[in-house]
Amino acid sequence: MSDPLVLFMPSGKRGRFARGTTVLEAARQLGVYVESVCGGRATCGRCQIEVQEGHFAKHKIVSSNDHISPKGAKEERYERVRGLPAGRRLSCSATIEGDLVVDVPQDVVINAQVVRKKASDRVIARNPAIRLCYVEVDEPDMHAPLGDLDRLRVALQRDWRYDRLDIDFALVGQVQAILRAGKWAVTAAIHKDRDDGPATIVALWPGLHNEAFGIACDIGSTTIAMHLVSLLSGRIAASAGAQNPQIRFGEDLMSRVSYVMMNPDGREAMTVAVRQAVNGLVDKVCAEAGAERTDILDGVFVGNPVMHHLFLGIDPTELGGAPFALAASGALAFKASEIGIAANPGARVYVLPCIAGHVGADAAAATLSEGPYRQDRMMLLVDVGTNAEIVLGNAARTVACSSPTGPAFEGAEISGGQRAAPGAIERVRIDPATLEPRFRIIGVEPWSDEPGFAEAMAAVGVTGICGSGIIEIIAGMYLAGIISEDGVIDGSLAARSPRIVENGRTFSYLLREDGPRIAVTQNDVRAIQLAKAALYAGVKLLMQKQGVSEVDTIRFAGAFGSFIDPKYAMVLGLIPDCDLAEVKAVGNAAGDGALMALLNRDHRREIEDTVRRIEKIETALEPDFQQLFVNAMALPNKADPFPKLASQVTLPPRKALAEGESGGRRGGRRR
Ligand code: FES
């Protein structure tokens, strides 16, 4: 009779094992990550699995709970004292007695809380850089005078197969006291980031210590977002966000770089500010989860290049001008204490690599999360901020660039513009026949022409218009014929509608008369045209590099992308023509990527390798950029057709291109 066949889900790894082998041992042999802190003593409860019952025809397995050993004394004791959810077994105690399909429950599901639909939720297989290892160390013996630390090493090698173990120097003096406090039983936190790299004891507790956390943090120019995650279960224990306090030194990236250049203490002040904010968030997530700071043993940080440098205490001046040299582009690893993060004194930190001088570790993390390089279709990934980070690629080749979109999409430089916040107009529709608008504001459910709007709005008030609202209104103005494809507001319509008002030599579209008056001016349209042209020209340049005339799928990362309607973004010509169903907002993809790198060190190698292979394009050096920019000033574009969009939306008739014409405007925003 052949050995039973065991299939692990969700990894799909399988193998045959002799009857009586523990399920944990089988998982280990197949390289399936199942957590274990107590080393199989049935005391930590971290090694839980579930048996899937049934006939799995594809795998030729009939799996049943009868094919696993009944609960033994140790497992029953654990169940009595700590409790086991129905159907769960301790894999260190349960042995294989027949064919099995074993489910390793993955408690982490990223994106569940954000805009993403359930269908695309993913689980992250765990393989963290930190492991907790409980050991029982031999007591000292006068006849074998091996030091306490050395006997600890022997025990870790015996039970956990660590051959070479370093130890943080700060712990050396504490080993004796901790061993005695634990009556020779201790839990060591071992940091091992690479399969072929060193393993280091970074923390030590008396007895069984059964919790370890990590933080995943995305430092954006505007907001900082953090997750606190159990490294043992993968569960997100708490999440929090805060405004980046560096805003007081400058709204956008370049003004912060200038601040450093103009003020001798500028770099230091901004580093202190962002680290304080990060520490504040650590406090917040710990309080929310009821966790101890000293249980935080690992952290992953991402950010755009300027944020990355300032957080690490590096002068970002070189990023302010060509050749935009990063002080360090590769991934970095060090102790959390070295950058003033208050966690366990032995806690480690990993910072994802930056892609290029304007395409940072945040873009690398979003790339890791969305994985254009993991699939065959041509995927466009854009993160729109004051600087758009753009990645385009598939498994064969990936290219990246950034484009200086400026702050218009965030509501700056727009007369009624504001950041996305309650009271901001976020959705706008314009009736092409009457030119009358209807809109929705953040924090108020009904649209402006629906019952209950006035009452609901009274509590919030209308304060301005945010990025998604600006995109919709300008796209709507184009669809309604209020602006031409060149972006000029048609003053002749003033005869038809009181919404079109004269404004000196140009015209405006009046959205709201009072409380407060909100109008879209000709200058507003120009500001959005400049921003969208910069983004589109960057995208188009990457498409040229890839030799493609269309993309298969588009992912919008970041807060901005979560709120914009793909249809209106495409009408505006912000993104290239694509099947609308293939345009998706992916929320904080950079934060998701940081989470992946935190929970699975293999993802660190994956993104390091990917970033090395990504071809970096510097738009400032590309001779075609200017022409692409000029073409992209038109709505949706002077040169490119949008057949897929046109099949779903009635676009105004296009002006025929005169021979040799490619738009006449010059200029554009340069860094
Ligand atoms: Fe600790 Fe199974 S490994 S309970």
C-alpha cells in the first residue's frame, strides 16, 4: 500500500508521507509555511490547519477527517485550556493516516477594507523574516562548561535547525537573566531575511512568548498609512492614517526639496517631523489592537523618492534636478532603532527599492501588489499625485517613468478646488440639452436633484470641488459641447444658458450660484489640460517603448484613483483607450505591496529582482515627450482615436486634423 497523498491548500503543494508523520512535518518538507512557535509542543496553537472533506477528483484524493489521527492528550489539553475553533486541528499533533487535503487558514486578506471588490481579494502566503522559536535549554553543568548563550544556540539548532546564529550584541548581557526567569525555557525571535543569509537572535523572552507584530507603512507626501499585522497569523490587527506633517514645509515634493535647499536645518526638521508622525501612528495602531510596542519586531516602509530620503535622514537635494540621483536605489535593511522608530529594541526594518529618481519605493510596492510582470496582458499602473508614477508592462518587459502632473488633480490651482473631504463636490453630470448640472458631495448620499439633498447637505455644506469632481465636470462640459476639444469654453452658449458667464475675455461654467459660488473658469480647464496631458504623454511614451498602440488593462493606485470614474477619466484623455471594464481602482496598492513584503520575505526578493529589470525612462530626456504632450492637450487627444470609449460613450464629433498640424501650443510643466 503506497504512502498517503497529502495536498496543501491554498499553495497546491503535494507529496506522499508515511503514516504517522505529523501534518506539520509534511508541510515543512514540502516548503508549505505553517506557523509554529512552541516547536510542536502543542502549546502555542499557531500551527492550526483544517481538513477538507470530500472527493477531489482532479487530484484523485478522497479526503476525510478519518484520515487524520484523533486528538491526542496534548491537543485535547490545548483545546480544553485555550480552545480550538470547530474543525481546526493542531498540525504538530495530528498525524497523517490516509489521503488528505489540508487547508492552511490564511487570516490575511488584503484589500478587504478598501474599494476593491471581493473577487480580487488575495491572500498572502506567509513567510515572514521574523520567527518566534520556543526552546528548552539545558541547565548549566560544571562538567560541560558551555556558556548560557551557547547552550541556547545548541537548543535552537537542535529544535529549529538554525546552524549559524548571530545575536544582537545588546542581548548578550541579558541572556543569563532571561534564561533563569524562564526556568531554562525561552522564546527567541529570529530574524532571517534571506535563505542564504545570516540568522540573528533579535529578541528573547522568558517562557513561551506567543505574539509578534510587524508594521507596513506607506509614507505619502500628503498622508501616511500604517497597518499593524500579526506576523504569526497574518491578521491585520489595526490600521491608521495621519497627515504627513511635512506639509507645513511645502505642499508638494519639489517645494519640500527647495525647503531643504534654502534652510540649513530643513532636512533635519522634516526628518524629525515624519518620524514623529510614524511613531504617533505606531502608538495609535498598538492602542487600537491592544498590542505592546515591544512586540513589534519588523517593519516595511515605502514612499516616493523624496519621502524615502527624508524619512531615512538623507538629503533629497539631488532629486531636485537632473540627473535626479538617488542616494540609494536598492532595498535597505537595518534596525528600527537606527531611524528612531520605537518598537522592540531588536526590531528590523526593510525599505523597498526605488525604481528611479522620480519613481519610488511606493511605485515598486504598487508594482509588487498589482504584478504587471506576473501576467501576459499589457497592464498600465498609474499612481496619480503631484507627480504621476507610471508603470507599463507584462511578463516579458516592464517600463516605468514619472510625469510631472502638478497639483491640479488634488484640487490645487483650481478656483473652487479642494482636497477630497466632506463637503467637496465629487460627482457631476451635465444635461447636454439644458446644460444644467447635478452633483453629489462627499458625505451626502443623495444627488443634488434628489429628494433629501437639501436637508442632508445642510449638515455638511458645499465647500468646493475635489479632483474627481473636476475631472467629471470638465469631461461633462466636453460631452455637453460646452468646451471644444481644444478646451475652450464656448461663449456663444451664454445666449442659451445662464450657466455660461462672461469672465473678462473668457467664459466660465457656473456650477453653483452661492454658498459658496463655484464656477469652472477657463484657467481651471487649462490647469486640468496641462495635468492630464503630462500624465497621458508619460503613458504614451511608455506605450511607444513597448511598441503597443493599446493597453489591455489599467490599474489606478492611490486615493485619487479610488474616486475617479474611469469613463470620465477616459473622456478627458487622462488614460489611454481601453475597455472600461478593464479600468480598476486598486486603492492603496503601495500599502498592499508593503504588507506583502512584510508577511513574506520572498516578495522582497521578487520586487528587488523586478526593479532591477524594469527599464527606467526619463521623460525629460525623451525628444518625443513634447509632441505627445501637445497632442494630449486636446480632449481626449489630438492624435489618438478612442474607439473602445466611442463604442460606449457618444463623443462630440472631432475636428479633422489639418495637414501637418499636431496642436500648436508649446510649453508644459517641466520639473
Ligand atoms: Fe505550537 Fe503546534 S506548533 S501548537
